[in-house]
Amino acid sequence: MKVPAQIAVPVLLAVAAAGAFVAFLWWQLAQSTALIQGQPEDEERDAPTIGQTVTPVDPRDQALLYLREGDLLALQGDWRGAEAQYQKAVEADGGLPALRKLAQAQLQRRDVSNLRSTLRRLRTAGARPEDLLLLESIVELRSGEFVRAQEILDSAEESPQKHYGLALLALVEGNHAGAQENLLIVQNGWEPVLRSYARTLQAAYDEFALFPDGSNMHLITLLARALAQVQECELALPLLVQVTIQQGDYRDAWIVQGYCELVTERPEEALTSLERAYNLDPQKPEIQYFLARAYAALDQHSNAITFFEYALQNGFTPESEVRRFIAAEALESGNLELALAQYEALSSGEDATLASYQGFVAASLAMGSKEEAFAKALRATEVFSSDAEAWMLLGRTARDTGDAAAAKAAFEHALTINPNLSEAKQELR
């Protein structure tokens, strides 16, 4: 039987939209990796703005390394870990960029008390008034204080930050004409990251316009997905609850709701939402992946491994990210053989990272396979010859396997790459 176009087209586009949402998240992760490798690609990632600043300085700068590690964790939805790294960056004299990112992490974690303290430090350190405005208005929005947010924004001077805040306020209040009017101002403004965010939100409206007879539930889901993409899950969740209460079989709404609950540290709720999505579509690898993440957050390691493996078998990408999680869960559950197998696959791939070599070495040593551990650490210094941490890995492995001379030579070589590496100096004492 031929399916009518008015039914088939929306269904196909909805499926594509769900895939695009997950692809967007992993695109963000890939770009962050490029930043860590010192390859900024456009003004969007170099712009000084709240929660997004990446300042190209000497890679030996410890504060910058903490910032970039925090960025990776943030893009994976691990805001707890990101906050810890940003706090280290602040303590390492990371200045305004570190304080801005710390504020962003605290905002994502709903840690309003510490956020207000960080805002005071930002103000004392000379942060731009418009950046403080946006943070303060978003705090009010997420607290449901819409009137207060409106007052703060209305009384502020003209800036992209002001109009972005007004756009968010209009969006959550259902004033879609007002939201789009303010998004247009932001897109024509001088703030590059907010321009990107405004385009993402406007794209949801543009997609909905393709469906002249589209329902309000469809629009709300598209907007919630866009809010998740611009790290506003706290604003997306109330919208999604409206959808899932009224339309319990809306798979894509359950996926985005589960994702948002996951990254806002509501693992029990995330598990419930993602199980609903899984019951509607048990073969979709993205659902399996996020369901595994929910199990992992609840320390249900066996279930997490099972669903990570399902996602891997069904073609979830990037494969390396799934293997990394499987390895971590395997270690938590004491399955060293499984962890070692994942680290072997990760370190053998074209996109292998030093962390995969470090994981292999740790698992090998835990299993008593000293020769394999040393061989892998030695290989790491060949692949990452200019990375002091690779030589530190070799030094520690040599030390743990009883080769004092090789350990000393490795630590000394690490210091030739980074003379400020305190860990190497400590090892040589």
C-alpha cells in the first residue's frame, strides 16, 4: 500500500531531525577535540563569550589545559567533571575565561548559590556587563522568574546578549513572533557564539514552517531540541513535559527529554524517559547509547555495558566514544579483560588518543601483564613523540615494571619537552 505523502514526509523528516540532533552533539565533541589539538577553525570558537571562550596561548599553560579538558567534559554532558576542571583553571590563574566557564558549568548544574558567588568574582575581575546580564537573566528564566528576567533585560543597554535573553524569554512564553524578532537582531549582531545559537533556534522555526498543518506539539519539540543544542536543557524540559504528557508515543520528544534529564543530572528521570523511547524504537542506536549513559550514571554497570554494546553493534558513531564508555564501565565492574579489549581497539585506531594508551597500560598492569604494558607505553612515545605526557606514561610504566634506568630516561625526556612539568621533577627526586 502506498503511504500518502502528507504522512510519509513528516515521518521521514522527524527521523532525520532526531539523527541530526545526535549528530550535532558529536559534531560539537569533534570540534572541541580540534581545539585541544591547537586547530581553531573559525571565529565562532575563538570568540570571548560566556561559557565558550578559547584563548590560543602556550599549550604548556596549565590553566588552558584545564579549560580545554573541561570543554570536552561539558560537550559530553558531564557538567560535574567540567566544573571541577574549570575550578582548577580558576585556581591556576585562568582569569576571566576560567571564571566565565565556571559560571556556565554552575548554571548547567543548577548550583545557584555558587553561581552567584562566581558572578560577583566576575564583576570584580572586570567582566563585560552584557555577559553578566545574560547569565543573570538566564538564572531568573531557569528559576521561573519571568517577570524579573523581563525587568533585568528591559533595563539593560542594547547588546546581542540582551536580545538573546529576550528571545529565550519570548520562546518559553510561547511568543514566537517576539522570539524570532529578537533572534534576527542577535544574528545580525557582533557576538559570534550567540549568532550561532540564534541560527540554531531560528532553524527550528524554519523547519516547522515546512509543515503548514504542523501541530503545536511538533513546534514545541523542535524548539526543545534546539534549546538542548544551545545548552539550555533547563528551559527545554518544561516544554518537553507538555509534549510527552499529551502525546506519549512521540519518540523524538522522549529522546530529547531523556538527554536533557541526563545532562542536568537527573539520571532516574532520564532512565524513565529513555526507556519509553526504547520501547517505541528498540533498534535505534542513539536511544541505546543514551540509555546506557543513564544506567552508567546510576552505577548499573552491567546494564550500561549491555546497551553500549547494542549501540556499538547497531552502528552508533563515533565508535571510539562508545568503546571508551564500555571500558570505563568494565573497569567499574572489575571486568579487566573487557576493558583491555576496548583499550586495545581504541589505541589501534586511526583516531587513537593518548588516553586510550594510558587506559591499556593501566588495565595491563592490573592484570599483571607487564611486558604488554611497557610495549604499549613505548608505542605511545612513538605516536605522541612531542607530548610530555606520553613520556610520563613510559616513565611510570618502566618504574612500575622495575626498569629504573628507562624510567629516569623517560622522565628526563618529558622535561625536555615541558621544563615546567612538576610531575616529572617529582619523579626524578
